[in-house]
Amino acid sequence: MSITLDRLVSELMSDTTNVLVNGRLAGLEKEGLRVTPDGQIAQSDHPDVLGAALTHPYITTDFSEALLEVVTPPMDSTTEALQCLDSIHRFIHQQLPHDEMIWGSSMPCILGGEERIRIGDYGSSNAGQMKTIYRRGLGLRYGKSMQAIAGIHFNYSLPKTFWPAWRAINAADTNLSETAFVTDQYFHITRNLLRYGWLVPYLFGSSPAICQCFLDGAAPLPSMKSYRGDTWYEPYGTSLRMGNIGYQYRTESPVYVDYNDPDTYVQNLLALISSPYPEYEALGLTNADGDYQQLNTHRLQIENEYYSSVRPKQVPEGNEMPVLAMARRGIRYLELRSTDINPFEPVGISAEQLLFLETMMVFGLLQDDIKLDRDDLLRVSENMAITAHKGREPDVTLLRSGPDSGRRVTLKAWGTEILDQMTGVAELLDRQTATTGYSESLRQQQAKLQDPEQTPSARVLRDMTDNFSSFAEFALTRSRDNHHALTQTQATMPGGYDTASLHELASVSLRQKTALEQQEEPPLDQWLAQYFSQLNADELKRFQ
């Protein structure tokens, strides 16, 4: 550990109130495609038995009608968040009709062409139509196949009671308001998570292979190899989801957002969601029938279109725009978005992994705060792509950012350095939670750096090539195994939510959606204009 990191850990080690963990919140968002028994993307509607995707608090859909998304409420620990995710998954798997199941891999099942990827339908209310139109715009701009990729997001916030103690330890600038101080610290964590975020696809990436149907006739990358004719894979790949065939902008103009200052971050987002973009203007706001095919012709339709491995977040209230929520109330939590679905875990993620991700969050706070310029952010993107496509290649190198920007270093050496520095943080979390899980998880990750064959991506390729004729066959078998595991016992969600309670939540959500559709609303054009008029709110004027 550095002197600074060592000092901070030592001071927190002496705390007997467990201020670092008592009151912290962890949540998960996990996507997964509904598929037919033979691995085809489901063409059925989102099942009513699961509730309404528009209004259910825990079970919704992402881009497509078939892309389920489970959202846990914020829980008191990663253990409870995982238990919650598990219980909701058991409920879903036991209710799915037509022998459907959830695809157990980040890279999609057998798609059969973009026309078979149905955009999510959220009903006739204005809020529901807006969600559908936004997805039409994504399909128009980037293609539907990219939107069929699934992942897991880890949401994390430190205890509210932690911040005064942290401010005292750091002798921080007392001129900052409490909200401004907390927001500044979350951006500090964000910058560090961006710098070493390539660790996540290396340690947990599980998508080194794809079905050829995903390319939909396009040529594979030159580095990719063919396996028995209908599978493409990267021999040393870790996470194609996070690579150059995953979530990518399809335009020549790069998207740049500055993470060094919260005000500049908001200003950059505002510019992206309020600036017309010629390429999207050429596509047209509406189609030949006069129906909306995108929400607007701006560089981004809304804030969520900005792809990043880490997002600072604030919870909007009512119909509030996220950027306005952030400007008014600062940052509430961070969303780490770079985690693949692990096909060997029934719900796609393990307790060991979550303990490491929490350690990484806290480490990001205790590490030195390093600013990132535009070139640094380009290096961040390059490091992610290198790791995604050849992270297990012997002696593969990455580019440093920060004080020694541009210096090349082997992935193994840099990763070993970072994980060694995390040792004290893991021990601190063990002490404050009266466990040994954080240190044990860290040791498991250190072993993966010494032996790449222990990574999930290596295991996927090994299992696929040893036992199956294609990626699709491998993923289908793992999906069936996971479905079987999740249908053996009933949901027992923390907080008293069981199968009966989840049935009731589904019924309530259906009634809420119906009530929204029956209430009197302004015409959609007027409603959308009112929504985007929030860009003129007083709180945003200083950023414009």
C-alpha cells in the first residue's frame, strides 16, 4: 500500500463503530434473454404473471420484449443483494410459460435476424410510449443485435454516517457543502474505477465466444477464430461484451464526458442530450407513417444512452430527468456496469465476486485521487478493449494513466500491483463485518492473475471445446442447468418477500399500468416537449 492508503486504512481500522459498512447499500441489476427450449430468442410477450414491465419495482425488461431485467432494491450487504436476486430469479423461472428459460450468457442466443428482436412494449401511456420510442432509437442508431447483449450492474453506496468521519480523517475542504463533498468523493471513486476497470473483464469476463448469428452476416474481427463453423471466439479473450463488438457507438465522432469535476460532467451530459447531430437528423425523427422512431435527433436521446463502465447516479423523483436529479441532489450511488453473466452460476454472479467488487469500490475511495484528461480516457477505453479481446495472452500490455500516463506495463504486473495494494482494504472490510470473506475473495482473484486458466473466460472456452459443438450448444446446456437449479425451491426473498408476495407485486403492477393508461394525459408530442423542457430548469442554467 502507498503511505496515504496505509494511513487511511490504519485510521479506519481503529474505528469500533464499523462506520464503513453499517448503512452501506448494495444492489444488483441483472439482464437475461427469455429463450425457447431450443435456444431461440422468445417471440412471446412479457408474461403477465411476472407483472407489468413499466411499473413492477423488481421485474422489468431492457431493450427487447424478451430481455428480462431483475432489479433488486438496495440491500444492507452484497450477501443480501445476492439472496434477493436469487429469490426473484426462482420466482421468474417457476412462472415462465411455454417451457421458456433465461439464457445464461451475456452474448445472445440464436437470434435469427434483427427482425426477430422485438422492441420492448410498455403500453399506451405516455411514459410507456417514451420507453418504447427510446428503444426504437437505439435500434435505429446502433442495431438491435447489440442491444440483445446482457450483463449485470453492481450498485453501491457508502453509509451516510460515514461521510462526516471521512471528512474529518481527510481534513477536507470545509467550504464544500455536505452534498458537494459526497458528490466529489464519488467522482474520486469513479475515476479510479475507470483507471483499473479492466480488472473486471479479466477476472470475471465470461464471454470469449459468440454465435455467428450475432454478426448477422458481418465479418468477424481478424483476431477471431472459427470453431466448427458457426462459432467465433477470441483465443485469449475475456469479455467480447466489453470489446469492439459489444456496446459501441457507431459514429465517427467520439463521445467525451469529463469526470474530473461534477459540474463539468453535468455540462458535458447536457451538451450531448441537447445538441442536434447531423447523422441522426438525417435518419429522421419519425418514419414514413409519422410514428416516432427516436425521441429526438440529438447526439444522445437521453442520459442512459451514454455508455460507460461506471455511472454516477442519483434517483429521479417522479418524471424528473436524471441529469436534473444529479444537479439538484448530487450523487447517491455508483453503478459498475462491466460485469458479464457467469454461465456457471445460476443467477450469473457469485458471492465471492460481489465481495471483490465491494473491495474495489472502497479501494477506489482510499486510493489517491488522480485526474483523467482526454488522453487518459482514451487509454481507459483501449485497456478495456485489449483486455476484452486478448487479456489472457501471455505478456499482453496495457497503458498506464494518471502520473505515469502512456507507460506500457504487462497486465499481470499491473494487476498484481493493484491487488496487492487491496490487501489492507480487504482486511479492513473483514474486520468491520466480522468475516474473512473479503480477503479470501481477494486471494482467489490474485490466483487468476498468476494462472489465467482459472478465469471464467478460460473455463468457458475449455468447456465449450471439450464438450460441445458450438457456443450455442454450450450456452443452451448451461441455461438448462441453471433453470433446473432455480426451479427446485421457492423464492425466500430477504425482507419477507416470498412467492405469494411476488405474485401480489405482479398483480399490483398490472393495476398500476392500467390506471396510468386510463388517466387523462396531454398528447404525446406535448408530453415529450414538457419532459425535455426540464433542460431549461433553473438548476441547469449554470451549466449551459
